[in-house]
Amino acid sequence: MVQLYGDERLDYLLAEDLRIIQSPTVFSFSLDAVLLSRFAYMPIRKGKVIDLCTGNGIVPLILSTRTHVKITGVEIQERLYEMAKRSVQYNHLEEQIELIHGDLKDMPKKFGNDKFDVVTCNPPYFTTPVKDKQNVNEHFAIARHEILCSLEEVILACSELVKHGGKVSLVHRPGRFVDIVTLMRKYGIEPKRVQFVHPKLGKEANTLLIEGIKGGKADLKMLSPIYVYNEENEYSPEIRSILYGDRDSE
């Protein structure tokens, strides 16, 4: 059993056969986090992975089904950290997933530089608006806006944490693509793979997946786009497979 508080609920991650604690007034994961979890390179048996801005633990939980290596999740909001911790315990993944309540900017000092084979992050997407235009829900505001960390601080932390030759994967908005590439190169991460996600065929992309290698050589690959919905406004086969597993995507 798991202890739930307030409006928390225990949801299924169907494709992974896991459960996760969510709350509509604190945090519910988005498709973006699931896509990142499937996009990022994962070592199978050797190495270490760290997920920054881990929220309620969605990325480490999904990654645990793709690798046997240790995964560390870092979340600055205490309520989300506690939710993630209980989800890990419920799924009996304490031996594989370690959760840290802390600021991603402090992690290089905590762990040292060049310690992880893979860094993943689903950071805040939007620059910080003036106070009266921020979301009145503090949890949403921190998750969506660069209030506690900027994009540059995120990429700097990724660069410091990842080993030379290690990989950094981010999910973001296409409008920040140039900023991300510029900052990656500034901090020694060479962009290697990019994939755009579109709501449906004929619509502009609204999500960006990007992976870079620390100290890598210039050679950017543009992967085939992902379309979330088909013409009938139903999930595409690719998205159904990601969310529900192959058995439901046929």
C-alpha cells in the first residue's frame, strides 16, 4: 500500500506496468516527460544516470524499465520530491532509483564533475514573467518558468555533471532551439540528435527533443518527426505504443 495525501491519486504507467503518484494541484506529468524518457540514450548495465528537474519521478521511473544502472533524480520542490519518493517505494525500485531534494545548481558540487554517463532534464520552458503574470499556483510557476533556474544554469549543470563522451538529453520548446544549441556549444556539449514533435501532420512542432555529447564532434542528425494525433484526433500508432505498449498500438 501507499500513503496518499489530499487530492493525490495513484495512476498507471501502462506501457511500463508501473504506478505513479500524481496531484492535479501540484503536478501531473506531461507527454513531454514520457517522450524524453524514450528518446534519451540509456546504457544497459554499466554507468550512472541523473535526471534533473525530476518532478514526481516520471522520468526515472520510465528509465528504470530501459536500464539496470543506478538512476538519480533531483527535485527542488519538497512536495514533488516526497511524491516521487513514495512512487519509487511503491514500485520497489529503491535499489535502482535514488531521489535527492535539492537544487540542480548544487549537484556538481555534491557529486563532483564528470560523474555521470547520461544526464536528462525536462526543465522549465519559459523565461520568468513579471510577478503578476506568473501562475498563482507556486508549484506550476516553478515547474514552467525559469524562476529557480535559467536555461543556461540547466545546461551548465548538465555539462559539469556529465562525463567526457557522455550524453545530455533535454525536452523543450522549438522556440528555444537556437538558445539550446548555442548554450550547449558554449559549455562543451555538441548537439548530435534532434527530433521535433508535432500535434498532428500539417501543424507546427510544439516540442523539441535534443541530445548532445560532451566533447563530441559536429555531426547533427535530424530524426523523423513524431506526430501525436492522426486526422481523427486519436493518438498516432507511435504515441499509442509509447503510452500503452505495443499490444495496444496495433
